[in-house]
Amino acid sequence: MAAVSRRSRRWPIALACILAIYGAAAGSLALSLPVEDGARDWFAPLSPGGWMAWSFPSAMFFLTILALLCLMAVWEYARPGGHPRVGILGFETTRGDRLFISLLGSAFINLAWLGLIGSSLWWSLALSLIYALAVFRTV
């Protein structure tokens, strides 16, 4: 029982470390952007001539996915088990399943937004966050 109480007190440290690393990585990515005419070029390649055209948005996308996986690990550490449940889809899901469904649905929301409305994805990001909240609450 003492090990569980010590574990439950240490998870905020892990959470703070993950958020600090995420912030430092995002900041270093932003600072590494090329500057043209006094402004940062947010869509320029981060490594010109590299094997892959990593831009700031694509790097932030994968960094965010990594941070979400790490945050899910901290959540599992803080509250083990996850208690699978049956939601509106009619099958048992865990927290990881709901994260996957949220990410997959958000990808489709953003692709549909790009195809139907245009390239400004701020509203589709908001819609994706609402969708993810609904998935975690009801699925």
C-alpha cells in the first residue's frame, strides 16, 4: 500500500517533465525556423536539402503525438487499469483505444476540411478538439 501512495504522489513530477520537454522542443523548433525579411517562415524546410521536407507544422504534429502518448503513460501510472467501458459504439474501449479513435477521427475531420473548405485549419482544429472530448466522454 505504501508503494501505491508514493507512486500517486510522484506522477505530477512526470507530468511537469513531459510538459517542460514538449515546451522546450516546440520552442527550439520555432527558434530554428529560417527568417526571411524579418519574419519567420513557418512553412520552410527545417533542414534544407534533407531527405524529408520537415516543416514546422509537420514536426509539431509528430511532437504532439509523442507528447500525447507520454501523457497517456503518465495517466496510466497515476491511475492504473483504465477501467475499460462500453460506450455508444457498443464495444469495450480503453483510454488508449479512445485516444486512437480521437486521432483517427481528427485526421478525417482535417482532411474533409481541407477538401471542402480550404487551407485555414484553425476551425478544424477546434472541431477536432471537441470531437476528441466527445470520444473520451461517450465512447
